[in-house]
Amino acid sequence: MTAAMGTKRQILIVDDHPIVRQGLRRMFEAEPDLAVCGEADSEPVAREQIRTKKPDIVVVDLSLERGDGIELVRQMHAEMPELRMLVLSMHDETIYAERLLAAGAMGYIMKQAASDQLLIAVRRVLDGRTYVSETVQRSLDQRAGENRSETNDPVARLSNREVQILNMIGRGMSSREIAQEFTLSVKTIESH
């Protein structure tokens, strides 16, 4: 059934900030074709909600209470390749968008975007199409023929795990805290 036939498309919101989840819920539920079926603030809760509620789309942030949006997208895409996921984040799209698309997201939009742009992104992803900003699209087009290892951008050469660790260091976490988060040794974290 489509929205025109009376069924609203179900959205799961995954963000670690309650006020952001509340604002997104209000915005989505004001739309005649959209409804929020659930919310999650962490990777484990999001995985459970995705499996039980079976949303049409997951709108996910990269920074979560526990876990990480990159890992959530990667794991859920491996488990449910048909699941539509849109990343909504404050993190720099030039660093993260391409990685998230490769991990299984169908779109990436910055939190600084206007609400009407977010609604366009949600509907585009629901329609099975990719959504990225013009800046990211130009970068993707430019890199289409390039080998990632040959790029001059040192950040582009980092693995997803290295980017996750770099982000955690930027948030002020120690090697020991990061090791506990990933259940790895401190030595492994430091080698990354």
C-alpha cells in the first residue's frame, strides 16, 4: 500500500539527542505521508527497533549514545540490504558521505540543511534513489574513475575504523576509553 492509499511510510529516528529526535518526530508527523514508528539513541537499541518495527526508512546520526552510526549502517545493510537508510549528521559530509554510501546508506544530509531539504531527502531515499548534496555529488563524480588509494586526500585513505577512532579522539576520548568502546586492546587502538 502506498501513502496515497492511506498507509503512511514509517520512519525510525536514531539520534543521541532527545531534543533532536523530538523535533524530527514533529516535523515528520506533520506530513500526510510520513509517520515515526520509533526512536533510538544507541546502536544496540536501533538494531532491535529496526528488526522489530521494520521501518520503511531509518534516519540515523553518526554519533550515538553507545556505538556508532557507521557501524550501524554497515551491519544493518549486511543483514537487511533492502533497508533504506539516510544519514543526518553534523559531521563533515566531505569526509563521511562517501564512506556511508559505501557502507549501505542511500543518502547523507547535514543537520544544517533546511527542513524542506530533509523532507526531500527522505522522500528520495524512500523512492529508492540516492540523496547527497551537490558538493558531495561533484566529489563522487570526480572520484568515479580514481582509485581511492591514489587520492591526494589523506583522510580518504583512512579506513572506516581509523575515521571512527579519529572522531572519538576529537571528542576527547582516551585510547583506553576507545579500546573499551570497541572491545579491543589499547595497543590495537594506538596502531590505528
